[in-house]
Amino acid sequence: MHEQLPWQAEIIDRIKWLVKLRWLAVIGTVVAISVASWRLPDVLPLTQLFALNGFIALYNVFFYLYVHEMRVWDREDLKLRCATILIHAQIVLDLLCLTLLLHFSGGVESPFFAYYVLHNILASILLSRIASFGYAALAVGLYGLVVLGEYSGVLYHVHLAGIVDPDLYRRETYLAAATFAL
């Protein structure tokens, strides 16, 4: 058997770190939704936002339990393979949920689109260069789908009344600039 790279030896700890970060995100999202609904009453679809945050918490429990079980496995090759799959699964689920959270919290009007960058940083720390570029492309693609979906009317747009111009999500120059900036 070949010698493990340092990051491979600590991959379980890295997955636990992702789980801990996600708990912070779940708590932060509850706080952000609550403050936003207080400051912008009757604007946000609270049911969808809290349900989605609950889904994130639910899959985080799964990841927590699965990584706890993996710690006792004897086969390091199987542990490494499953851990790598688990990291990919976490990042994909997080990007999909972030996309939905953005859509339900104002789409292109939401200032939280920058959280896509966080997932790209995590991917670049935990995964290969190719995977990092792949997740960067996925993030831009998902964001682009929300922007295009809301612009075209395929997706309904949640306007953050009182914060930005109500037609911002239809201004092509702004949409192109925001997508390009990401």
C-alpha cells in the first residue's frame, strides 16, 4: 500500500470541520431570515426559507452520523474513497441549497451571492484543482440559472422592497455584471 498524503490522513477531521461550518451556517441563516423578515415584513417567503434551512440541518445530521461511523472503519482505502465522495456530496448539496436560498431571498438583489466564493475556497482546500474549477463553474452556472430564470419569468422574483429598485432583476447590464463578478 502506498503512503498517504498529509491531507488524506486528516480527511475525516476535514469532513467534521465542514459539518461544524454548516451548523454555523444553519444558525446564521435562521438569524438572517429572522432579521430580514422583521426589517422587511411580508416580503420573503418564510416557509420556503425555513424549510430549506431545515433540509440543510437534516442532511448535516446525516453527514455527522456518517463521518462518525467512518472513524471506526479499518480499510483506509475505502475510508479515503468514501470521504472524498462525502466532500463532493456536501459541496454539491450546499451549492444547490445556496442557490435556492438566494432565489427565495431576492435572487440577484440578494447580497449573499458572495457565499458561492466560500464553497469554492473550501473546494480548493479539500479537493483537486480540477474539482475546484468544476465547482467554480457550477456556482456560476447555478447563479446564472437563477438570474436568467427570474429575468425571463420562468422563476418568480422576490423583490427586496425598500432596498433596491424593483426592476433591478430585469436590467441586463446589471445582471451581466453581477454574474461576471461572481
